[in-house]
Amino acid sequence: MFTENIKQQITRGGVLLSLLMSIHSLWEESRLSERLTLVTPIVVLDRAALLKSLPVTASIEERERVTQRLKALASQYANEGYLVIDGGWVLAGPKDVYVR
């Protein structure tokens, strides 16, 4: 009888501990989620490296096409909420972000 009572108390204590750990974990996750919503995600596009990767014989038109595709990609990222930078310059960003 005595050992059965101890087993029940240990089981209850384990369940209570698990419940408290779950509550704490959910609370920490919500705090992290809240912090992440306050941070603007950033993507870096390297325009110089992209243009350098073209063959030396690439025409001006080809270089302009590559540049236009990069600008379109930057706009797509900006529309998805990313701040897009290249070598320290802001190329595009979400409408609700102010950058100086």
C-alpha cells in the first residue's frame, strides 16, 4: 500500500512537471515569435559578383538583361517583406520600413 501511494505521487509529480515544462516552452516560443515579428528579414544580392560571372564577351544587352532580372528579384523579395541590400546599398525594401 505504501509503495503504491509513492508510485502515484511520483506519477502525479511527473505529470505536473511535464505540464509546467510544456507551459514554459509555449510561453518562450510565443516570446520568440513576438520578437521575430519585430525584425525585418534581410537578403543580400551581390550585383557585382553576378556581372563578373558573365563572360567577357557578353553584350551590353545581356548585361542589361541580367541587371533587370536582379532588379525584378529584388522587387519580389521586397514585396515579400525583405529588406534587399547590395554592398551596403539598400536596393529595395518593404513599404513599412524606413531606411536612412
